[in-house]
Amino acid sequence: MSWLQEAAAVAALTFDVDAEAPILAQGGHYADHLTTMSHQSYGPDVGVPRILDLLDDLAVPATFFVPGWVAEQRPGLAATIVERGHEVAHHSYSHRAPTSLTAAEERADFERALAVFEAQDIPVSGHRAALWEASPQTPALVAEHGLLYDSSLMGDDRPYLLSTGGVVELPVHWSLDDWEQYAYLPTPHVGSVIESPRKVLELWKAELDGMRHYHCLFMLCLHPFLSGRPGRLLAVRELIEYAQRCGDVTFARCRDLAVRASEDTALPVRPVSVPVVDPAVYN
Amino acid sequence: MSWLQEAAAVAALTFDVDAEAPILAQGGHYADHLTTMSHQSYGPDVGVPRILDLLDDLAVPATFFVPGWVAEQRPGLAATIVERGHEVAHHSYSHRAPTSLTAAEERADFERALAVFEAQDIPVSGHRAALWEASPQTPALVAEHGLLYDSSLMGDDRPYLLSTGGVVELPVHWSLDDWEQYAYLPTPHVGSVIESPRKVLELWKAELDGMRHYHCLFMLCLHPFLSGRPGRLLAVRELIEYAQRCGDVTFARCRDLAVRASEDTALPVRPVSVPVVDPAVYN
Amino acid sequence: MSWLQEAAAVAALTFDVDAEAPILAQGGHYADHLTTMSHQSYGPDVGVPRILDLLDDLAVPATFFVPGWVAEQRPGLAATIVERGHEVAHHSYSHRAPTSLTAAEERADFERALAVFEAQDIPVSGHRAALWEASPQTPALVAEHGLLYDSSLMGDDRPYLLSTGGVVELPVHWSLDDWEQYAYLPTPHVGSVIESPRKVLELWKAELDGMRHYHCLFMLCLHPFLSGRPGRLLAVRELIEYAQRCGDVTFARCRDLAVRASEDTALPVRPVSVPVVDPAVYN
Amino acid sequence: MSWLQEAAAVAALTFDVDAEAPILAQGGHYADHLTTMSHQSYGPDVGVPRILDLLDDLAVPATFFVPGWVAEQRPGLAATIVERGHEVAHHSYSHRAPTSLTAAEERADFERALAVFEAQDIPVSGHRAALWEASPQTPALVAEHGLLYDSSLMGDDRPYLLSTGGVVELPVHWSLDDWEQYAYLPTPHVGSVIESPRKVLELWKAELDGMRHYHCLFMLCLHPFLSGRPGRLLAVRELIEYAQRCGDVTFARCRDLAVRASEDTALPVRPVSVPVVDPAVYN
């Protein structure tokens, strides 16, 4: 049974509810930048409720990747998302890039997030690395803690099996992320030009059409503090309605997709390995 | 009574008349960069008169945020704006970011701007932080000096009450600012690509439509040295005419909007507080 | 008599024939970057002949700003431009920004360029500062050496008189420069995204229309190594043909325009002065 | 006989199969950035097979520039490309910029790549410098090793002869490269905004039309990890189909084009030389 079932492409709507975490990860002193903090808190405070209503309206399921620190700061947040019928998944504790941590620090951060969700009684089946910066040990952490899937790598545009512990990879890509299109902050410096929702809709429809042609996983990554804004959210609505009108696109939570993929015996296996580098060439 | 009254959305046209201040705030030696200084002086010298005529033509009121230093350098500027029926508001003295100042420096700068406007007999009811970089004490300064509103935060896209001293927040956002679309300078380095007015109009119409849908405050922030240029100002005209044709958008000065919002008993209250950060996680 | 004569707007087509100079000004060692040097030499070698043919075809006059070093390296270049009926003007000797030089260095560079053109028997009537980075003494140098006009400042979008020595300013602006739209080099790092000629044409037509509305000087600045490329040059052709079809736009060499402007008694005068800065505020 | 034969323009489709090399060239420690490595391995693993199928479908020949290190890491890759009827060409061993190497290092890297292809029995006739950063000795290396052509310079948009050893230059340009349009990585930092395939198609069609007008070589440079993605590859298909519909564009492998150009007695000769720089001016 193919992970695609009868569809030409599957769309996974995912929301990274990062709130203040990615900014604080660049420096704890940013906590005193009041405007920047308000820019980030808009995500869970204004964006998430609006997004939940939109998903209700269109009757599509979604997955919310929530850093443990954010779930801790806003105790009801993860529970509300689950109650509304969506999946909450692991997105590190602090949103610091694994590639910037020691192996012990990455492990501690990973497990601290699991503890937060356990304390809040939120079932968690998958992981996405902060900043999409997985380290060589990240897949092993995912496997060791019994999670079904990872969603941090870019080795394909269809689900694949990692050679480590049977973990399903649900790959992401920068072009299906709203960050590169919309994020702008002067301090810490983020982004350059702010794109129009029309352009972003055009980009994502082009990619969805390409993925229908090549039978791929349309893994959309949205940030509530970015795509929760009015004009952008109407563009997200238009994108979902377009996919629904196509008739050959189905929507799935990452957890359900991972289960389906793990039962697909034709799924490609890709090694978790990094190039061995000659320091005389690459130092 | 809702701050929206009968409208689907309210548009506040605001102009930050920064002139040379934001450049000098990056280094006093830029005073000797003759081209850059002329690029900035275009704002009050050419842009503002053209903008005042446009507002007359279309019969819409606006708010001009003027740094005290700019008002001092050009003695008649603030008075002219008021005489033409618009509001002048507080935009710091020097346009240095509060987050880059000590608390005492921020206070001194804040009060020096008030003194300039008092000396020029210009009534001031609201404040916008330089660079939209409010510090944790900024709302308290606004309240202490009896101003009605602040317009520097991004915690919502509708007016809200700050937990500090009953100050109304009229929130801004990077996507409704012309700086990210148009500003370009090689030294000091500002901006990347210069966008077409068509793209900017498309972006702002999309946001206005989204805000009509979600009943928000369309807080547009324009800089006379940027949007005062011919092609861009025609696009601003087109945007205003579009909003007028919509039939469900009203225009308001920030001061009037703040009064209306302060009388709206359903206005949400948001805390002025910053995250408490564990230095072991975020250092 | 107005500088506009009967026109709604005047278009000055100017070409900055910078060749390798702006790159070498960032470091003489770039002379050994063979690809980068070839990228720059394309300007005079391939772009200029193509541009001269286009101007012939459309029967429009233009002004070419040539650094003295470039004229020296390619002995026939300036003469060819003049023979084809266009103006050659002063664009520094070395294309180093005046704001990065001492007063003595700027003077020496300025005079060395004049000497090159004198030796080549090329009449020169106007000046444009390298990188549009005029210093406070630049207008005085222009006046002292008997040039009619400067074209480096941005204090208006119509010609104006500088308070220094009766020099006419023919102002430029970043939005009418092809550099911000097209220039890209990895080393030295220049530019970000490369824009489509469609977008650039849209931007410039919008500005031209705005300038017809407000009666301005459409001062277009093109670089042969950028706009001399095939697709971009077709867009320049389309822009010129659009302006010709408008019926209310005339084309002029900068020299002729400066003469006309100097005879316009209604021309505004703007001071050549820089803000006096309090080092306690702006340091 | 003209290199163009009967065509208005010739299109050379080239693919730089860089895989992990350009990232490792910025620091060997990036081998441990698992997501970034997967982002790059997508090129040969997913992009190349899809591109080969597309070329089959449309019956157009292409040239693949493969760093020696990449060919070594993936033993069957170069052979597969040749078996499918395309050309494999030299793209350095390690993808380090020649301008960042000593002359001895550049030579060693150049020869190591030749040895890899010799060991794999892959015939190689041309060279493209890594990062398009040829050094003054690069053309001599190309000539010394008996290669027919170089494709790293930008001194024209039509083939030309280098004054060094009869090497044909098939020039490239940043505007016909997918890197500036699509490449984005946070660490190492690459790119800014990610463009829509619609915009890129518009840009390349405009350039192709310009090149048909001016009779040029449309040298398109694509990276499988970028343009191999679904929506972008459909845009490449659309571009090729557009060129085919034009009726006056032919497609050629670089090798065939170089042979044809070397037989064109009217081909311009351009010197391989760099400006002699006065250190008192450019230091």
C-alpha cells in the first residue's frame, strides 16, 4: 500500500509555534526588546486561534510543532490544539540549533521537551529539529525515545526511511516555509524584503502542482506569528481551497502519514551518514 | 461601543518624518555624507508638502510622528502639519532605539522631545518608539507623561490596552511599513532590492482585505523620504481610493482612535512584561 | 522659461561606464579575479556598442559618465561616444567614494579625471560623484573647475540650484538606478536577488508616470555591464518607446538640461550644508 | 560557418552537479550539519534522475559539470549521465574557488579532477571554474590539458576565443543561473528571498528573447538540488518547450558548440589579461 493511497500528492499542514524561543535562542537579552517580544507573542496569542478556526472551517487536520519552552510558558496551548483535533509534535525545548550544541546538550534539550509534554499529558509521535538543523545524532534520539517520525531533513520530497532505527522521515524544504517569504526583524537581523501573499501563493501553488505531477509530499511549514496575519492567512485559505479543488490532493497529520509510510514496503531507505572529509581538501 | 464603530476595518495613515535622524543615530559622522543627507532631507522638503496636498485632495486625516530633533531643525514643520488638520505625535528626540539606551538616556530623550513640542505649542497625545524598538519601560514613560496611546508594539492587529497605566496600544507591523519595501542606502547599509510600487500596492491591498475580513486596524507607516517620491505616492493615492471604494473602511487620526478605543469596554488587555529567561538555556 | 519647456517630464538617459573601476576600488587584488574582471569589461566591450546602436535607432540623446581611469584604459571609448552625438561627463578618476577620501585625495582624484579628458580632447560640463557619495566639498570642486552641473544628490526630483557657485543639481535616486535591480557578484559581495526586466520596467514606468504627474526629472542611471545584456536592453528600449508614446516626455543630455535649468529663474535654491550634530546625541 | 548555424540563438543547458562540495568548501565541519548535507545530496539522488527523464522526454542534449570529489563519492553518477547521451565536463575537484587557492593548489585540484574522470573512463572536453571564480592561470590550465573550452567567464554573451592556447570561451552569467533565484541556507548563510518559478521563467524567457534578438548563446546553469525540485523543474520544462516553439533556437552540448565555435573564423578573440593596477589608487 503506497503512502499516497489514491492521491497524486499529500499535503501536510504544519505550524511551528515558536513564539519568543527562536529570538531568545539568539541571545537572552532580547527578552528586553519589548516590540520584538510582542511580535513573537502574536503567534500563539492571535495567530493560533485564528488558524484553528480556519482549519475548522475548511475541515483539514494539521500538525503543530511546539518547543517545550513555549508549551511551558503557555500552559493551555498544547491541550487546546489537541482538543481541536490536531497533532502536537516535538520541536526541541529551547529552539536552539542542534548543530550549535554538544551531544549532551542536544540530548538534555530533547528530553526536557519530552518531559514537558508528558507533564501536560500531550501524546507526541514525531520530532522536528529547531531551525531545521539536525545533527548526526538527531535521528538516533528520535528512535531511542520511540517517536515514529522526524521532519527535519531534505534528502527527498517524498517520505523515506532513515537507516537509523526505522524512523520515517517526512522531509521539509526552505521553499515551503513562510519564514523566507515573510520574516523580518531589524534586531536580531532577520530577513530582507517582505513578500506579498500573492507571490507566496503563486510559489506554493507552483510547487503543489509540481508535486502532483511527481507524486510528492507537500510539507508546508507556517509560523503563526507570520502566516497568522490577516492578508497572509487569507492566502493560506486560498491555497487549501485550491488543493481541495484539485481533487487529487489529500491532507494528513504527520503522525497518520508516518504510520502510512511505515507500512509502505516500497519506501526508499536513505542512510543517516555524513561525508567523510579529507581535511587537506576541506578544512 | 466598539472602536470600529460601523466599519469592517479602520485605516490609520501615519507618516514618520524622520529626515536625517535615523542615519545620524547610526553615526554622527554621516552628517558629512552629502548625498545621504540630501536623500533624507527630501522627506520634509519635498515629500511632506506633496503628502499634505494628497491628503487634502482625498480628504483623509493622518498622523505625523516627528522626532524632536527634526522638529527643532525645521521650526515651521510641525505647525504646518497641524494647521493642515493633521496630528503631530511624539517619535523620540533623536531616533535612537530605546533598546540601545540606558533607562536614564531613554527618559532624557523622551522628555527632550516633549519639551520641543511644548516650546512649539504643538499638542501631543501619543508616542511611537524609534525603530519600533520599545524597551520594557517605554509604556511607563508614555503613561507617566499623560499620553493616551503608544504605537510601537505588535502583540495584536487590533487596538489593545496595555496593563501599564491605561495606555492604548495602536499596533504596528513590518509588513505595513514602506521601509522594508523601498529603503536603500549603501552607507550606512540599508535594504536590499527596491520594490515596485505595484508590488507594494498588491501587498497592502491584500493586508487591507484581510483586515476587513478579521476586523483589524490597518496601521500604515510611511516615510516621506520614501513614499513621497512620485510613483510611490501615486500608489498611496490608489490605495486610499481603493479603501474609500470598499465602503467599509474608515480613516482616523491615531489620537481619535485612541479615544475611541479607550471607551471600548471590550478592548483586550495585554500585559507589558517580558519573558523571564533561564540563562542556562538562553544566554 | 521653465526647464521643462512644454513637457510634463524630462527624461535624462545616463550611462555610468564604470567597467572594472568600482570593483578595484574595493581592493586592487580583485584585478586577479578573472571572471569578475570579465563581468565588468563586458560593459564597455559589449554593452556600450549595443547601447549606442539602440540610441541611434530611437533617436534619443544620452549622457555617459566615465571614470578617468576607464577612459585612460580604453583610449577610443570617450571619443566614440562623443562622435555618436552623446555627452561624456566626469565621474571621478578612480570611482572611489569621496566620503572615503581625505579632502586632498578627493581633489587630486577629481583633477586627474579632468586631465584625462583634456588630454583626450573631450569637453566635459558636468560631474557625478562615484557611488553617489558626494562629500561636503564636492559641489565646490565642481564650481571651481567651471563645470555647469552636478548629478549626485537626492534633495529633490527636479533640477535645483546649489547654494555653492551657481552649480545646477540634476538629482539622482536609487530607484532609477539599475544597480539595485540587477547587480550581483559573490566576491566582492554585491546584490541579493537578480530581478526580472519585467519588474524593472514596471518600476520605472510607475516612476515615469508619477513624474509626469508631478513634473519631474526622470534621471535614469544605467550601467552598460548590467543593462547592456540582451533581455535588459530590450526592456530599456520598451521604456524609451513608452516615454515617446506618452507624448509629454522629452529627452535631453544633462549638459543641455543644465543650461536650460540655469536659465529658469524659478528654479529652487537649496543650501549645500550638513547638519550640525551634537556629539552627546549622535556620536 | 557561424557557430550559430541557422539559429537566432543557441541554448546550452548545463547542470552543475555540486552536491555537498560547495558547502564543504566553506568549512569541513559542515559535514556534521545533517539537514544541510541532505539538502545537497537531494541533487544527485533525486534531482539528477528526474532531470535525465525530462531531457529524454523533450529530446534535448545537455552538459553536466561535475566536481571530481562528487564523481568519486558517487561512482556510477558520471557514467549514467554519459550513457543517457549527455556530456560530463570538468568542474574542479573540490569546488573551492581558484581565486582562494595558490597557483600550485589550483593546479593540483584541477589535475586531481582529471584523474578521477580518467579512472572512470569519462571523456572530458571542457572546464567550468568552481564558483565562476577563474584565476588568471585558469585558461592556461585548460589549454595545457588539451580541453577544448572553458565556461567560466562573462566577457561576452556569445562564444569567443581566449588569447591563451586557442581555448573557446562559452560564457556564463549570474542572471542565467538558478542559484541567485532559489538558493537559501541559514548556515552557511546563502541567499535571501526564495523566488517563485513564475518569476524565474519570466526572467529567463526575457533573456532568451533578448538573445534571439542579438544572436547570443543562452547558457543556462542549473543545480539539481535547486531546479530538480518539482515546481521548478516544471518551469524548466516550460522554458525548454517555449524555446522549441520559437523555432529559431537550437540546443547543443557545450562540447559540440565548442567545436563549432572553433571552426567559426569570425569568432572574436579576447585577451586573457587583468588590469595593471596602481597601488596608490587601488590598494
